[in-house]
Amino acid sequence: MTKITRDDYFPPVADTSMAYKGSFPPPKDVFKTANHSFLTIGLFFEFKLDTYPYLYTLKDEDCNGAKSLKKLYLEERDQTEYGFANKYFFNYDHWIRITENSSIKPHIEKWRFELASLLLRDALREIDKIATTGKSEQTRLSAAKYLAEKPWEGKVLSAKEIGRLRKRGRPSKEEQAGYLKQTSEDEARLLEVADRLDIKH
């Protein structure tokens, strides 16, 4: 017979005493140790330290006094990651160190896949809008034709595929390279269509 403990009724409360409680985005000094080294995993609740405050969590939503870095990443919509890095970390070099950490890297790779799909979705919505409200019949027909042909289909991860990727774990380097190359090609085609349809972007 399974023994029932107090924690089954009253789950232990996470220790949030080291959560960062200052302004946000945070000042640059919170990203370095007393020896002026960059903090990396210690910035996350999941790997919190006893000596420095944590700011972020790898979860989908804010929790335990930490901001969801995934949420901030998707909201920023910065595929270059340069502006995002300088806003939420010490600088771009600091962000590169974060992305190369073996405990964090798989999460960021998934966020990149998800962001690419999100941006493509938004671009297609704009083209769909042109297809119904374009200034000329030719513009509307061109947009409608692009949507009908669905050249992006099968090249962008669906919500189900992203979920499967989360369960399976980190994508291979070949998968990443192939997907990102195809995403770039799709985005280039979208921009070409936007120019042809006189869509402001």
C-alpha cells in the first residue's frame, strides 16, 4: 500500500527568496558575478543559486517570481535575436553563451522553430487580408492564388509537430539546418509576393 504523506495534500512551496525583484528589463549589473563573469544557468529558476538572484524560467508562463523566457522570446519576434539579447541579457555575447549551455540549448532550439512558424502564420494572414481587401482585382487574384497553391504546406511545423518535438527532445543538426533554410526561402517568397502585391511591410 502506497504511503500518503503530507506533501500529497500540501505540495511544498517553491523557495522564491532569490527571485529578482527589481525593474524589468533588468539593469546590466544583475547579469554578472562579483568577479565580472557572466551568469548563465544561475539566471533561471530551474538552476537557481544561493548567491545571485534568478530572473527567468524555462516554463511557458511566468512562475515562482520568474519571467518566462520563452514568452519574452516569442513576444519580441526578433529572429536575429540581437535586439532580444541586448534587452534581456547583458549583451549579444552573453546571449550566445546562454544558447550554448547544454541545459538550455534544447529549449531555445524549440523556441526558434516555434517563432519561425508564428512569423510565417502572421505573414500569411496579411496576404489573406490582401486577397479579400486588395485595391485591385489583380492584386486580390494574385494573393488568392498564392494562398490556394499553399507553397509553404509541409514545410512549417504544426502545433502537433511542435508538441511531438517537445516530447522527443532536441532536433538533429540536419533537421535544424534543413528547416531553417526552408523557412528562409519561404519568407523570401512571401516578401516577393508582398512586393508584387504592393503590400507595405
